[in-house]
Amino acid sequence: ERGDVMADKKTNAVRLVEDRGFACELRRYAVDEDDLGAENVASKVGLPLAQVFKTLVARGDRTGVVVACVPGDEELDLRKLAAASGDKRAGLVPLKELQPLTGYLRGGCSPVGMKKGYPTFLDQSAFDHPCIAVSAGARGIQMILDPHDLQALTGARVADLCVRPKETLPPP
């Protein structure tokens, strides 16, 4: 599996975390190319879905590229991201632009160590947990760290960025 390729190598994201003196635990897992979703990752790294954060890359109409880190059990609300970033509108960047913009592949996109320092937004729910997991910069490896450390590493602004998935909304 691809997850084993990274077994002895440190990603740029992990190097940056360590170089800045922050503690993180690495959890490696076998990658399922057909299921790169947060639920699958959470089950493989043994964490609740709410503690496994997805890194999503969007483009605002005023600010350009912005990064959002949201829990795996919720969905990014693009209107909330736009408001937080000072944009009128924001939309996810097309998948083909992800690697050229960030240096990372889908399923291995870390908020730490992107090619450029894009404005980053961290969902406020991160601080409900002593630690959260984000991609360590490659498929098959998550880094688990204190959300305050992630905020310090990325310069993230904290905001309410999520909407609950439709199936969990109470009936009208």
C-alpha cells in the first residue's frame, strides 16, 4: 500500500512542526484510494470523527486562495468561510488546482507547510478537544496535535465554519 512508502520519511509538514518545537504524534494507516474520506481515516487512526479535521482549499472573490480546517463530522459552509475571510463569495478550488497551489494531493493536504502561506481558518470546534488530527502532508499519515499549536503553526483565525450535514438536521 501507498501508506507504507512514507513509513521512514518525514513530510515537510512534520519537519515544520518539529522545527518549531511543537509536539505531534504521527499515526500511519493503509490508504484506500477509493475512500479518502474522513470517516475512513478516523476509523483507521482510532479517533472520533469530530477530532479528524479535513483541510479544504477555497478561493474567495476578494482574498483569493484560503484554507479551511473543519471536523470530519461536519461540512464546510462556504458562506461562513466567505464572511470569515472578508469575501462576498467563496468556492472550493477545482481538484486539478489543489497540487499546483498547495504542493499536496487530495487526501494528503495538510494545513501546515503549503507552497504559500495562504490565509487559514480553523473551525472553533477544534478547541473542544485536547488534540485533533490533520493530514501530515501525505496520504496514509495523520499528525495529532494540540489545536492551539496548529493555530500557532498556521496563523489560523478561528471561526464558526460549519453546517451540520443534512441527514443530522432535526426534522422541520
